Amino acid sequence: MWAIIEHAKPLTVKLLNNLLADNHIEVLNFDAEYVSLNHLYIPRLIIKIEDSHIAVQEFNLELRDSIEMLKNQQFNADDIVSIKTKSVYVDLGESFFIRQSEQTEDSPATLQLNLAKLPTINLGNITIRLPVLETAQANQHSLTMDNLILSETGKLNTVWRFDDFPLFSVDATLGKRAWKFDTLVDLGASYQGLESLQQYLNLLHDKQFKANPNSNNLLSGLQKQLTHILNPITEQQLSVQGQWTTHTQLNLLNGELKSQQSIRDLSLHSARWPSVFFTPQQPINFTLDIGQYPINDPFKALQPIETLALKLVFAPINYQLTPSDADINQLVDLLITDAEIQQHITQLIQQFAPSSEQPQIAINMTEPVEVIIPIQHDTAVTQVSLPNVTFSLKGLRLQTLLSLNHIKANSQQQWRSDVNWGTQFLAAGTTSTPPQSIDIKTIFPDIDIQHLTFNTASIMLNGSIGSQHASDINVALHPSSTMTFTDLNLAHQDGDKTTHKIQKNTAVQLASLTFNLSETSTINKSQKLDIQLAPFKVTAKQFIGQHIVSQKSIKTITSYATVDQASIDVQQAVSFSLSDDENIEQAIARWLQTPTANHVVWSIKQLDAVKQVGKSRRQPLLALNNVKLQQQLNLSKGLLVGSEQWQLDTLALSSYHLLKFADAKSPLSLAGQWTFDTDIEQALSTLKKVQPLPDNFNLQGHSHLVAGFALSELDNSSQFEMKIQHQLSSLSGRLADKSFIGGDVFAQCQFNWQQQHDKPNTPLAEQHFAQSQLVCPQTAISLQKANVGLLMTNLNVNANIELTKDGNKVPENWLQQITGLSETNVSLTASGDMLDGRFLLPEFILKLHDKSHGYLLLQGLSLATFLEEQPQVGVKASGLFDGVLPAELVDGKVTIAGGKLAARKPGGLIEVAGNPAMDQLALSQPYLELVFTALEHLNYTELSSTFDMNPNGDAFIHVGVKGKSRDIERPVHLNYDHQENLFQLYKSTQIGNQLQNKIETKVQY
């Protein structure tokens, strides 16, 4: 028998070579030992496949029916009962890769195995040595499978290595109804093995596959996959460590697969980011299942689809890292290539980075992530569900917490999520140093404000975000979204200190500024950007403002204002859109043509404003407890129409405005009308807060004011026009012992102002200044009765007023300097009853630029009535008087010529007895005894006086009396002449008055 077998070896080798010739396989050594017809034992088998060699030690092959196989001269995997070897050694030749470059992944030459009839296999250790591709290669690469065993009970075990680096290990059970797999991957060692394999495949690609870039063979595809996976790891210089274990079960009856995956002791670290480590304390667990699952697309209103799908469930992950300053700077350099933007971002980071601690970034999930991938259904899409994830940043002056909830996404790039984003900007400081404000100019350097800072800011945005298409994004912000800034400071200066031009300095402080949404706002970006800003409210608290206007040789004017609280409440939504093919200016121009309406409520509490000129005492300008403005706005075709209702403490007024925005056909223009209808006593209660009124003063009546105006910009000039109609009715008032009743005032005026704008470098001599004019052609004042020491009735005053101010004209007299007016043309008439007679002002014309004149007529004034209204101790008199007082005004100087006052015939009686002043004068000047005696009882027939005054103030007064005295027989003729400079007299009396006013001021303040 042994001899037969020995002599049969060459025949066996020849037979096998004939069977395997079609596969280019040649048996070189076949040391077979006979066991049985169906059992072959080969201590050493060497096979050559072209230039590759396979050496097998202790090969045991058990066949089902070797005689039938010989009859058919065909070898199939189903003919094998078991294969066992001690070891397998494969040395691949270069032709192997040539065949691979010509063979596709779908090549029919690939050996097909019937997995349901796999034989028992124990191949021991399998070593595949790869061809050397270049002479400089230090070691020959090899792929090793340790102890590839498939037992009779279905147990499968093996470990795969490349260049002695374990890639993975498998421990499986292949049952009749289910297969179970347990795998282990050492990520660090596996990465080293895959990296070595990639390097080999890259070299192979350059030598064999590069000539055919569209090749779809197995090794070329593997090289592409490894490059796609490993290149990012290599570029980021990542070091990967960890143990990846899986437990998988495949149900052969229904095709369902369940796999539990876990990565323990995971560590990711990059040499490029020295301080960043991803080392989660807990294992990363996830499951992979294949089965029938309902797929419900949340982005379509469709019924759920039950289909075969792969389901991934990732367990919650919590992670925290602390990047260094070098890591942050490197990240900025990596993401941003523009040097200017890099510098700006670096300045921002320095602005927000404290010196005491490093920033901390944390990612947290509390519920698992679910991914469902359909396998069989063509219309179903992959679904991703993430209940929640939070990202937090701490340790900076910028601290933020972003929470994403109810995240849904699919493979069609549709996604949505609820968003809660809270951000705080904190002032830097320690217990020993004051807080350092945040400079907004660092964040937004293009803002045209010199200084703008805040100490803290809090932004809370609640809403949702999503996308229906790849290029779309939809954002919604809910009413709970707020924005708050504290301790804001603003400072700005206009003007040049090196010139004499006006300089303006503005400074503002705010304790807090808050923005609140009242309803949901939306932002949608697709082909265009659509913004729907919901009603919102802005509130400012503790406002302090200062505005300084200074110019050389002119006193500085400083204005101060304080407000406890102010708010703007926009009560209707604002819509705005921006197309991809237009800029922001074009979008605003289009928006101004779109009809829209809104209602805005402005509110101010405790408004106080004062003004100071030089170092003088501050003058109150405003003092209001409550200011409220309700504004209805309508915009259409570039025209903004506003209707306002004002409430200033107890005062109510209304206004109406038209604002026409500038366009190619017309310039910017503004028009409007103000209506003020109120009780004067209520108005005075508001006015006296800023203008102290005497305690013994009161004024009653009604005020009705209508003022319309128009402002326009045309041909490099500004023009303003206002028409005013003011009516005061049912007036009555009192000041100490002075009073009046039955007063009415009517004025109808027009004010015009024009300013031509010069270029910045226009010489002073060629600059244009504002021109203005006020015309009141129909002004009428009437009083039923007035007591000003003398009782006047039926008082009527009518005036035509025209006032002009031209900044281009130099003042020519002191009145022009005081009033600031260039020209006046005032025509005034007045009449009234007094002292049982009448006075008339038939004509009074005032012109600052020309000769002015006027005269006063007195008719039938009763001397007896005068003494009744102004009683004098020991003085009685009677008689009726007429008079005239003409005056002229030229270049600010007054001249009176021909002033006269004379008694009507037959004259009257004068009785002076017991008058203290006359008695004192008689004692001090005894030579006037005859005069005093005549005045004790004087029947005068003539009494007249004259008054004249020169432009320099020298006045001349002459009084003449003729009559008969009771104790003097001959007629009495008395003449009195007096000369005095009235300007000097006025100044001497003013000194005493000014001294008294200063004393009173010091006492009050």
C-alpha cells in the first residue's frame, strides 16, 4: 500500500495540476500520506500561482466524495468537509497586483462560497508576505491571521495583523438560526497597522494603478477608502488610543441584526494642539441594529413607512477641554487666512480673555442619539434624532451656553432644532482692581463713535432653527428672547481743536439697556433674506447726558439731561427682505416703496434738562415727570406719514408729520403740523418746574396753537418754513396788586429759515450763514379790564410784525447786537379807556435798520380819577387833560420832540394840605413858601407841560400853571423847568436794583 501511494504521488500531482490549470495554479510539492479515499493528509504542500507561492504545513483535507469529484473533474467548495493546517505561508509575487489591476470588484473570477455549507476550518497561523515594491524598502510587509478556526459547533476565532500590528480580533458563533460576533479593535495598534497598509497601497497605486485612475478593483478601492479615512488623522497629527469592542447577533431567519458597540479608554490627542485632549471618562456606547422599523419623516405630512432599516443609537456623551492660548491662536490661523481679519479676531480674543484662568469648553448630552438608515425602501430617507445637546464656554469674559433640543435631520439635508442660547459678556477685574469695560469699538471698528463701552451684557435667545433645502436656513426667535447691556458709556467729539470752528463734545451714560421681543420673530434665507421682526421693546434706565458746544472767544454752552427710565415699544411687526442680486442700499430703497404700518409708544419718566453758559448758574430747560408719545406710522412709496399724540405730564398735544425720503426725482423733505389745545393753568404748573414764577402770580385761560411746518433739502441748501396760528382766550391773571380779565390774543405768523451748505474748505469770508424771517401780519390783543396801578378798559392792540435775521450781515447798532436781528418792521396800533378818558397809539413803526417813529395820544384824562386810583396824602385835584408824545428811533437812538400835556378849559382845582413831602420841602426850602401857599387852594385855568429828549439821553421838562389862589390876590403864574440825562438816571437806579437781585439770589440758592 505504501509503495502504491509513493508511486502514485507524481500521478496525483499531475492530476491536480490538470484540475487547477485553468486557475494558473501549479502544485510544486505534494508530500501526501494516505488516510482514506476522502481524507488526505499532506505534511507539506507547496503551490505556485504564477509568481506567488503558498506553503502549507500539516494540511488535512477531508472530502465528501473524492471518486465523484474525480469523475466530474471539478472541484467545488461544497466537496470539502474540513480543512485543517498547522500554518499557511503565502509569498505574493508582483503579478498578483497586475492581475488585481485588471480585475474589478465585481469580477466573476472571485471564488464564491456557499456560507450555509462551510466546512470545518482550522488554518492555524496564516502569513501573507507582500511583494517588495522598491529596493529601499527596509522590511517586507506582511498580513497575518492568527489561529483562523471555524469549529464543528460554529465557533470562529481569528486575529488579523498587518506588520505585527493587530487590526482586529473576531470571536464568532455561526449557528443554524443565528450568528454571533464579538470583535475587539485596539485603536492605537490598529491605526498603526492601517497606516502601514496605506503607505504600502499608496506606493502600489503609484506603480500599478495610477495609469488607470478609473480602475474599480478591490485594492484600488481599499487604497481610496483608507486615504479618505486616515488622511485627516495624519494631517491633524492625531494620536488615537482605546479599545473598541462589539457584540453582534445576526438572525438568519428574518435577517435582523443587533450589534452593541463600545469604545473604552478612548484618547484623542493632536501634536498640533498640545493642550487639547479628548479623553471621555465614560465609555462611548452605541448600538447598531438592522430590522423592520417605522420611518416617519417630520418634514413631510406622510404616514410612517415600515421598512427594513439600519438603526444606530449613540449613548449620551459628556466632554470638557481647556485649550491653551497657543491652541486658540493656531485655530484662528487655520480658519482665517486674511491677515487683517486675523488681527481683528486676535484683538477680540484678548479683549475677552482674562489673565487668571484658561477657557473651558464642554459638550453634554443627556439622552441618546438615534439614526435610522432605510435599506430597501427607495423613497425613504435617513432620519437622525438628537433629543438634546449643550455646548458651554466658561473662563472668559465671554461665557456662553448653547442648548439644542429636539434635533431632527435627514439625508436630504433637512434639519431643525429648538435653540436656547445664553451669552454673557463680563467686565474684567479683581478685588484690588476696578472692572475693565468692554470696548465695542474692538468688536465693530467701523462704528463712527470715538468711545463706546459697556461693563456687562447678557443675551438670551430662545427659538428654533432649521433648513428645508441645502441652501436654506430658517430661524425663529420666541418672545422670551432678551438682550441687556449694563453701564454703557459713549463719548464723541465733532470739530477740530486747531481751528476756531465750533467744537461739539457729547457724553452719555446708561445704567442699563434692554431689548425684549413681544412675539416670535423669523429670519428665512433662501434665494433672498427675509426678516420678520416681531413687536419689541427697548428700555433704557438711568440716562445721563452732556453736550458741550465751544468756540474760541465765545462762552461755552453746556447742556445736561437726566432720565430715570425711557422706553420704545414697537407694537407691530417689521418686515425686510434682501435679494441675492441687490446690496443693502437697494434693499432699503425698495423697502421704502413697500406699504407698511406700525404703532410706536415712547415713554420717558423723570426728564430733567438744564443749560449753562460759561460759568453762570444753570438754567432749567425741562422738568417732566412723565412723557408719553403714541405714534401711528404709515409708509408707502417713499412717504412716511406719522400721527402722534403727546402727553407731557398734564399737557396734551397732537402732531402730524410727512417725511418724503430722497430719491432720484426729489430731495429729502419733511412736513408736519402741531396742535396744542390746553388750559393755561395746567401749562403753567408744568412750566414753573423750570421757570420759577412769583408766589402771588396766577394766570387762567385757554390756549389753542396750530403750527404747520415744512423742511426740505434742495441744491445744497436747507429750507424750513413754519406757519403758526395761536389763540389765547378767556384770559385773566394777577401779579401782586396788578390784574386783568377778559383777555384774548390772536396771532398768525410765518417763519422761514434757509441755510446754504458750504464745502469743508470754504474760506471764512466766502462762507454762507443762515437766514431767517418771522412775519406776523395779524396779531391782535384785547383786554376787557386791566389794573396796573391805573384802571384800563377796552384795551385793544393790533400789530404787524416782520423780523429778519441774516447771518451774512454785520450788526450796525446796539439794538441789532442785543436782539441778533438784522431788520425789523413792526407796525403797532393801540387804544383803550383810562381815567375816564381814552388813550390812542395811532401809529408806531419800529425798524432797526431804518428810521422808526410813533406817537401816543391822551384824550380827556381825569386828574380827579387819577388821584382816586393813585391817592396821595393831602392832595386833591380836578381837571381833564389831553396830550401827545411823539418819538423817533434812528440807529438805536431815541429822540422825543414836542411832547405835550395840557388841561382842558375851564381848568380845575388843586388843593395841597398836609402832604408830608410838601411839608418837608417847605421846611428845607423856605424861599418857596409862596409856591406852597398858592398850592393850598389853586383854581387853575391853564396847566401844561412839555417833554423833549436828545439822542444822548438829555431830557428837558417844562411845567407851566396859571390860575388864582384863595389866599393870594393877584393871579398865580408857576413855571418849572428840569433837565437830566435819563440814561444816567436809569443806570443809577439799576445799580441798586442789581445789588438787591444779587442779594435775593444768594439767599434763594
